[in-house]
Amino acid sequence: MNTSALPALLAGVLLMASTLFGAQRAHADPIFIADLDIVSFDGTEIDANLFVPDTPAPAGGYPTVLFTNSWVLDKHQYLLQAKALAENGYLVMSYSTRGFGASGGTVDVTGPATIADGKVLIDWLEANYPVGKLGAAGISYGAGTSLVLAAQDPRIDAVAALSGWSDIVEGLYPNETVNLVWGSLLTLTAFNLDTSVDVIWSNLRSGTDIDSVYNFAAPRSALSYVDNLNANGTAVLMSNNFADYLFKPNSMTQLYSLLDGPKKLLLNPGTHAVGETLGGNEGHIWATSFRWFDHYLKGDANGIDSEPKVDMAVRISNKIEQFDDFPVTDKRTRYYLHPRLSYFNNASMKTGTYNGWGWNNDFHGGADTKAGTGIPVISDALEGFGIPVYTDMNGINGYHAIEYNSPVHWSTFKIRGTPTLEMWIKPSKPEVQLQVHLYDTNPLGWGRLITHAPITLHDAAVGQAQKISLELFTTSYDVPPGHVVTLAIDTEGLIYQKPRDTWYEIEVPYRSNRQSVLTIPHL
């Protein structure tokens, strides 16, 4: 469509009746321009749509929001949100990133071309409309792209990054473990991938030229641009989900901690993008995002700048708690790992160090156990509706796993934050994988998953004692009175790619000078 024919375009039809939207927002019907083909820097056409408020622009120009699509979706994704914002006086453009929808080009995963497209769209808006303060928003791919675009374009005043990433490597290669399920979903569902993306995924799968993966990821990750975001003074809202095993909360909490401008962090139940997609405009995530833009783009004195900066839902109950900052607590319990007697017994973890005789336990690869994260994607999504992943802890095979039980908690143990594990092991082969799970176990032996994390060693010192250190995925969970916390470790997980040779032994040495420690943050 010819973008210069603006008078004709302004006769576009309305999207929906205004009764679909929240009563608290203004109800002036915006003008909807359904199709815009905007030529980017290299001649590629970017497909977009536009809502224009049916009110005169304020003195400083319209507050403006640029919506970026999620993976495989297009410019139609945010019609509900865009119309609601436009009814409240915003100029709103939604577009299909290159390679998706009707846009030309290939998907470069927030590469230089995609970022240049975003800048061209902002140029176009400024050339055709009175643009005031500018916001960028999106879910998933749109969130990560919005953050990088904001870092590289100081015209963006505020961001709402929902289910996004700040570190691509953490998403697809957590603790050097290939995220097979999510990586495959991404690469198989995008039909216009740039050839460089296929090469990177192939390198990751095969374990070759891993440096190329890091070099590819760095310029596409907001953690590389913290100084830019701080210098720009960008107001950044981030929302991530506890059971999102693609873009875990960990790197976003790291980004949050490094930002020194206006910021807010939402941590929610469920898996990738589900809360944002199903919650609707009146749900906590979108309602907070609207308030964020109302304050930082429109200048509304709605108090969001003086509220607690962290909203954290408790898993299963979905109760929302607010905290002044992240980490939300400085209280920690350190559990020291103590040995088991045989494959048929559980080990223990205690608040006191292990000071007994030198002892060794072992467990073996070659088979998965009942310790796990449930059915990939499905179980993660159900958790957002209060349905946890259950496991029969008594059915976990002690030859292929090891379990450590804490003492009984006689009052509610409120875990809030990022547990860490430091553990001494002796691997029998140079490439080994550990799947580390944390459970809430009731007196009958049924466990509910609290969190987990994988770790893969690719060049381990065979037969030598070495310490591994890892963060489990950030969580918020209440362990009920009478239950114990169980650390269950095996060698396979349905989400992750296995080592080439899975027949290996993991020996766990217990020595007074080699303490293995699980650290849990809690209220």
C-alpha cells in the first residue's frame, strides 16, 4: 500500500466495538489503518498497522507505542491492546518483523537489519504524525527486540518487555546444556530464517564452534547494552514467568539489577507468554504495562513510580506479593549435603556441615527417572492455572539419581528468589549432564516441583574431584508445614539434549574440606 496516501488511509474501518475494553479507559473511537507497507533501509517492505486517536494531539505530540510481534506471529497480535491504548489517546503502530507475516526479508533474530527496521518505523511515525514520548512493547521475540531497539535508539522513553530475554545464550544453552525442545520449536516454526540462524543452531546442537554462538548472541541480548539503557534513561518494565523454560527469569533479574533508571519487574506463574496472552487487558501484566506507559509516556501521576518495584506471584496459589527490590530477601538457609547408605536410601541435607569419615555416593546415566519437569510446554502452562508438576519421590530410581531431604519444616517455608548449588563430583567421562530439581515433598512421598536447572560439563577432568556451581531457576514457592524440601539429581531431562554418550557414573565425595551446599533464599 502507498504510505503517502494518508488522507485515504485515514478512512480505515474501526477494529472492534469499544465495549470490549476496560471501563477505566477513554472511549473515543480511534481511526484504524489496517495495512501499511513501509520501505526499510534496504528496500525491504515492513508490514504494519496503525491506530490514530480521534482527538487532537496534545502540545508535546501523541504518546506513542510501537508493538513488535512474537515469534511466527504478525502485526495483528496486539489489536486488543493497541485499540485500548488508542482509545486512551495513544498513537499505536504494530508491525510484523522482517521474515514474519507479510513483511519481506528473513528472520535474523533481532539482528542488525531488524533493529534498523525499527528505527525506520520510528522515522516514519515522526515524519507523518506529531509523536510525543515513545514506548516499545512486545511479547517474547517482541520483548527482546524492543529492549535491544531501545538500547540503540534513545528516542524510546519506555519499554514493556513481556516474556522476553536479556541473554539469548541463557535461553538456548543454559549452563552449557542445549535447550532441545524450545530451540527446535523456534527453528521449525519459522519458515524464513536467515541462513546464519540455521548455522548457529546446528553448531549448538553439534557442540562445534561454540564461540560463534556467543558471538551471535551478544549483540542480540540486552545485557550487552546496559550502559546504553542507563545512559538513555529508559524506563524498563520486565515481566517473566517461573515455568518459562525458554526465557527463564534469571537473566532478566540480572538485567533488572544492573539498570539504574526507572524499572519494574513482574514475576508470574506459568510458562512462556501464556500469562500475557490469556490474561487480557485487565490482567495484572497488561494493566501494569498500561499504567507504566501512562506514567512515563503520558505523564499521569498514577503512583506507579513510587510503588514497590517487584511484583512476585507465589507459585500454585498465584497470590501476588510486592517487594521494594530484587533480590527480595537477604535471608538464606545453607543446606550441606550428607551421604546416603545405599541406592535404596535417600541422602540428607542439613544446616550443619558434614564432618564424618570420607564417604562416596554414586549414581549413573543411561536412563531417565521420575524426577523431571513433566510434559514439556504442557505441564509448564498448566502450572499457571495452579496445577503443579507432581512426582512420586519414592519411585525415583536410586541407581540413576540421588535425593537429599531437608529436615521437616514445621512452619511455612517461603522460598523467594534464586537457589544455588555448589557440589563436588567425580565424573567417569569428560561429557556429563546433571539435571537438578528442587521439590516440596509431603509425608506420603509426593513431590511438587519448586524449580530446576540443568548443567552439562563438556571437558570434565575424568575421575578427579571438581566443584560445579549453578543457579537454579528463580522461583517463589511456599513449602507447607510438615513437608520437606528435596534436592533430586539425575542425568536426563525431556527438555534438554543428552550427551552423546549417556553411560557414565557420577561419584559424589563427602569430605570435611569439600562441602557441597544448596543455598535457598527465603522470607
